Amino acid sequence: MSPAGSLRVTEIFYSLQGESRSAGFPTVFVRLTGCPLRCGYCDTPYAFRGGEEMSLDTIVSCATGFDAGYVTVTGGEPLAQTQTPGLLTALCDAGFREVSLETSGALDISTVDPRVVKVMDLKTPGSGEVERNCYENILYLGRRDQVKFVLCDRADYDWAKECLTEYSLVSRCEVLFSPAADQLRSATLADWILEDRLAVRFQLQLHKFLWGNEPGR
């Protein structure tokens, strides 16, 4: 049975995963349109508006047409559209090796199919959107999921460390620390992590080293 409903889509493309545990794997990206947040370091403002209305069946057909093992639903903020959980379930049913969701953490993730790998941000004070965090979402994260902190400065780093302790994040899921581009030196963040012996994964955005901020890459 074909999935019912439709979503507004900015782009569907095939590239290398640039972040998370599956970084480097050829991946299909479904970038949905719209986002209620306005983070200061956002690198995809072109996804805030516009896009094309597509049925869930068409989206799944386009994604499977790339013959890839991995698919990521991203944005914008994917969960800003009510039909996104249905798309995620349909992609899981389509037989991908891994279906992942990149979400800001500001919207409820409880309805996301448990087969989906959730890569969820916790927005730091430096993002300008820390008040939008929905900390209840942490209850729905498991060992296959990941929490990502994009850090702008030392204050963000110290805040993120407090979150590690307060929410026992390392024992719940994998934790990713990333430097905000042009705001925090990568080597500086790496040194802090090593000095504090944090059990987190340091990551850089691989796709930016290869293609910059080019849409569709």
C-alpha cells in the first residue's frame, strides 16, 4: 500500500554523509522545506521557504531510485511538517540499510518510527535558540541515536558539558561535538575534549571540506 499524504521538499540528492556515525557513506538526502528556528550559524537558509509539494509515494520512489543503502531526512526542520513521521516509516519499509532523521530537537520526536536513527541537536546558547530545546525528547533516544552539539565558544562547550551530566547523555546515546564554522577553531575544541577526557565524538562536516556550502552536495 502506498503511503498517504504529501510534503514540501527543497531537494532530493545523492552525496556523501558529512556528519554523524555514518559519515563518509554514500547517502540519499531528502531535504524538506521550512524551519521554525533561526540559528545564527544556519547553513541551509535556502530551505526555509519555497520547495515543491510531493506525495510521500513520489519521495520514496525518488529516494530508492538512487540505489543507496542509506537515506537521511533533513531540513530545514523535517518535523515541522506533520507528514514527516509517515515518510520515515515508508522509507524504513522500502528496505534501506539505515534511515536517519536530522532534527533540531525543538519538536516532539515521540512519534518517529523506532527503526529510524535520530540525530538530534541540543541548541546551545550561542545558537540563539537554546530556549527552543525540548528536553523531553531525550527520553525517546536510544543507543542507536545521537545527540549533536554545535559549539560557538567556550561558554557553549561548558554548557554542553553540563548537559552531559544532567541528562546522562553518554550512557543513553552517542554524543557529537562540532565547532560552528568560522566561530570556533576545530583544534581548540579538540584540545578541550582531550583535556577533559570527554567520552564524545569530535566531528567536522566532511561535505564542507569537499564542496563548501553548495546546495545539493
